[in-house]
Amino acid sequence: MEQQIILRVRPDETVCFPALCVACGQPAGERLALQKRRGQVTRRLDAPLCAECARRLARRSGDEERLLRLSWPAAILVTLLSAALVAAVLPFGSWWLRLALGFALGVISGAFVRRVLVRRAEATELPERRAVRESARIVDFTWRDMTLAFTHEEMAAQVAALNPDYLPGEQPLEEQPEAGDAGAPDNE
Ligand SMILES: [Zn+2]
């Protein structure tokens, strides 16, 4: 069960964490970089992580590794091929116009191919890595507050207790009973 807390924290203010790993509760020496993008704005936050969970976070499955390594050359190849193809088959315009159009469309298809491969790689993520990555998340934010979610209730309670100034009056802790969408990695 995931526990969410809302903090009235602005972009230039920092959130205090206990010196304990957000994934397992052991003493922490490493960091889990949280980030959430909304449109052009990205909010970042570092959560504490123990050395063991940092190692789990760095471990990739063989398939993940292969797909990520393949994604750039595949994207470049698709970009060049579609640029050449579009430039060759377009029935109008001068050669440089066709080439420019072809290149623009090539870049779009190359980016698409890379995105598909990165998505595939994410789907082969090791479960223990995903557990660490999702142990703390920025669910949402505005210019004046931020919603954080933790897989461990005690961590949510400790973060709330360490940041009393940022707690909105009425709703210090909000329970999120359905874990249904918690496993979806691509909801940003
Ligand atoms: Zn840990």
C-alpha cells in the first residue's frame, strides 16, 4: 500500500528526510534521485538510499542492457534511412528541400524507434530494481506544493514529521488504498 503526503514546498525549498533508506529502512549513505516532469517544468528531489539498494538500482537485466545499447544506433540508422527514402521518393521540390523534409521526418521516426526500444527496456526491468525506484516518487507538484508517495508507511510518517512547516493543515496524511496504478512506470 502506497502512502502519499502533500508538502507545501516551493521549488527553492528543500524537503528533510531521515537518514534512512526509503526502500528498506537501513542507514542510508546513497541517494535516490526523484524527478517529475510536467510540461516544461521538472522538479527534482534526492531521497536517501542505503548502499545495498543503490546497488539494486544500478543493476540492469541483460535484455534491458541490450535494448538500451541498441536504441541509439537503431535510431540513427532509422533516421538516415527514412531521410534518404523520403528525399528519394518525394515528387516535388529541389533536392535540398526534399533532403530537409526527409531529414525532419527521419528524425521523428528515429526518435519514435528509440522511444519504443527504451519502453521495451523498461518493461524488462528487474523487479528488485523497480521496487527501489518506486519506493519514493514525486506524484505531482505545483509552484507551491508537492505530492510524494512512499511504499513504506513509516517513511511517509517520518518525512511528514520532519517537515512540520510544510504540512498543509487539514490533510497531513492521505491514504491511497488502490495499488492498481502503482506498477505503471510510464504515467508521466
Ligand atoms: Zn535500502
